[in-house]
Amino acid sequence: QVQLVESGGGLVQPGGSLRLSCAASGGVFGWYDMAWYRQAPGKQRELVATISTGDSTSYTDSVKGRFAISRDNAKETVYLQMNSLKPEDTAVYYCNVPHLSKWGKGTLVTVSS
């Protein structure tokens, strides 16, 4: 039932910030853990961050201290706040519902001067 739509990507300078949003539909958002993945040019898709139904979070080492995942169940939205962005963060970022193997279509983040 869940459909995912990512937004918030764009071009940002190194050291800048962006906040990505993933809006869900289906009315069961609060029942599922959520995740953000990314896929850089020429590389495999990697897990960036997860947030559980109980709001516990985890991050890949390369983004710890810079990124923060959060969720607003009332808005059926999961966010990824990205600070101190680096060129190596350039990727298409995808929202995911692991339990359902459900993916959004992605939003492109380009970090470049």
C-alpha cells in the first residue's frame, strides 16, 4: 500500500546543507522501519541511515555526525538532514521500506563547487 516520493535534492557547495524528504502514502507509515540509501555514479547502492518505528537510528560510518534521519508519522514523512556535505556525498538518494522492499524513485544530490 505504501508509495514513496523523494524530494529536496539539488546542487549544493561543499560544506553546505540539504534536507531530503520522503513522503509516503497508504496510511500505514508508522508500522514500518524506514531507510535512506544512495547510489553514486559508477558505484553500488549503499545504505546511509535507518530509523525504526521506535525512532532508533543508525548510520553508515561515512555520514555519522553529519547526517540525521528523522520521521514524522503524522505527516507520513521521513527526512534526511545532511550537513557538511562533501563531493563524495554526490549520489541519487532513495527512500526505502525494508520490510516491503519498497523504493522511491530517488532524488539527485550533487555536491560541487
